[in-house]
Amino acid sequence: PGGGPPPQYVPPAYYYEEVHRSDGWKRTLLMVLGLVVLLGALGFLAVTFYDSLGLDDEATPTGTTPSEDAALVEVPDVIGLSYGEADAQLRALGLEPEPSYQVNIEVPENTVFAQSPPAGQRIAEEEVVALTVSQGEIPRVPSIRGRNRVDAEEILRNAGFGVIVIEGPSQAEAGTVVFQEPAAGTEITEGDLVVTITVSTGPGQIFVPDVREQSPFDAIQTLIGQGFRVAERREPSTDVPEGEIIDTDPPHGFPVSAGLEVFIIISDGPPLVTIPDVQGLLFDTGRLAIEREGLLIGTVTFEPVEPGSTDVGRILAQTPPPDLEVATETTVDVVVGELSEFDSDQSGVDPSGGEGGDSEGQDQSGAADTEESTTSS
């Protein structure tokens, strides 16, 4: 027990080491970084939400700067205006009108009834505004045959028609319209405002088309359209009905030079024949003469004649009369002379025109002739 100072308190070593290793500053740093990330995410979401509202669309269109927006033009409403008025209004704004015509009987002719882009949309200057213009009443196809291709297309388009061009050899000058379908003056219904024109490529060799299934009028148009000169010729035919086409001359499929004359051969129906004069001939002889001409025996009528007459068994009359021209297979009715039954029994005259023999034989002969005549008919 001396008087020295009391010994100092020294903390345990483990306590000192615990305080020395503290990492609270790391937790603070992580919290700060997390807060920064959270604020950034909230800011991004706020901007995205603001853009989705489109609050500044009217001031500045999406994808354009204020300076670009100042160069845009608002499309005016031109529906209901005449095409001339609509054209002037759009051009005044620096826009380019492009008309197309359609039949619309409910809208006055030359009046705009549809547009694209619609009114109110903002577009750049010199952009196209498509206008649909009423054609009014059903239009008629203008005549453009003989014109050059450029003029023909311009005439058709100005009249509101679409144009399909086919080229082919022809004696006409190259570039000249030689055919049009539909023909000039045809009324076109809605949905058919297209005209097909055939334009000559100059002379050349082509094949004669097959027009046998067409009407004569359509066949002529087809041949003219391919550069031929056309003429008609009529011929009888037992196979092709009257008025229909038998073939062409030169025949279809034959290679010829463009501009050649082609004949359309039209059926006159069955050939006409002259009815022969068979009056006075025995029935069988007359029948052969009629059938030789392609005619037919029709009704055979028997007429009594006087006993001893040479008209027994002969043709007394015919209908139609001789020398008349008729179609083949026309029927010819004849009247044949015969003895009455009483005269045949009493006179002993053979109905076939002969004499002699007993009455029984004569009756049998007359009956045989009569039966033959009836059978032949």
C-alpha cells in the first residue's frame, strides 16, 4: 500500500477492435446511391407520362421541331366545291391537287366529294392532295380512233376514263390508235370507266384471229383492231345457222401481213334450190325429181279422173309451185290422179294408165298402184 496513483482502466482488447471495424459509412453511401436511382426513375416516368398526354401536340407535331412545324400547311376542306375552286384553293397554299373522276349521280358533275388527306391535317408544301370528283351522269366514250397515242390517252383521262394500251402491228402509222373498246358513244356504267385502245406498232406479219364464235359486228371490230381491212361475204351453209360466221378468208390462224383485207364469211343458212316442175309426171318419177333437189314429198292427195284418162297415176298439181327458190328439205305437196272405185270396177281401165285384162285383175292392179302411191307418200 504505497501512495502511488491508481492504475489506469484499459478497455478490453475485443471492444477496441469492434469499434475500429465499424462500416456505417458504406451503408450511408448505398442509401445515397439508391435515392439517386429512385429519383432518376421517377423523373423518367414523369417525362414519359407527360409525353403520353400529348399536351404539346398542337404546338409542335411529334417528330418536328418548331421551325419545321412552321413550314407545314393545314389541308383545307374542299369537299362540295367545284374542282376549279378546290384546285385554286389548294394551289394557293402550295399544295398539289390530283383529281380522279368517278360516276356519282347523287353529286353534281365536276364537284369534289372526297379528299385525302382529310381537312385539318398538316402536311408539307407541294405534297399531293387526292380529290375524287363526280363524273355526274353516266359518261359516253369519246372517239379516239385515228389519233396518236398521247392525244388519245389525254382525251380519255380528261373525260374521266382509265386507259389500257395494247400494241400490235398494223398498216397504220406507228403510234396511231387503230381500235378502241368500248366503241365511241358507248355509255359506261359505274365501275367500268376503262377504255382499251390498240396502238399500231407499224407493218408486220400477224395471224388471222378466230372470230367464229363472235357476232359479225364484234368480229369486224376485232379484225380492225388488229390492223386488217374487213369485208363481208355470204355463203349458204347447212351446218352454220343463218347470220352466224362460218369462217374468215384467209382462214383463222393463217399468217398474213398487217393491213391485208380479210373477208368475214357469214352463213345464209341452208342453200336455196329451185322446185322442179313435176306436173304431168308419173308419181314415182316426180318424187325422184323432187328428192334429187334435196326437197321432200309432203302430203299426197288423190283426185278422181275420167275413165280412159292418161292422168291416172300422174301428178296433177303441186304446192309450192315450180321454179320457186326454197331452202333444202322443204316439203312439196302433190295431187295424183286416180280412177274412182266405181269407175275402176265398170270401165276396166287400169288406174296406172293401162287398159285390158279382166275386171278382177284391173281392180287388183289399181289397188296395187294406189297402195304404192300411198306408201311412197
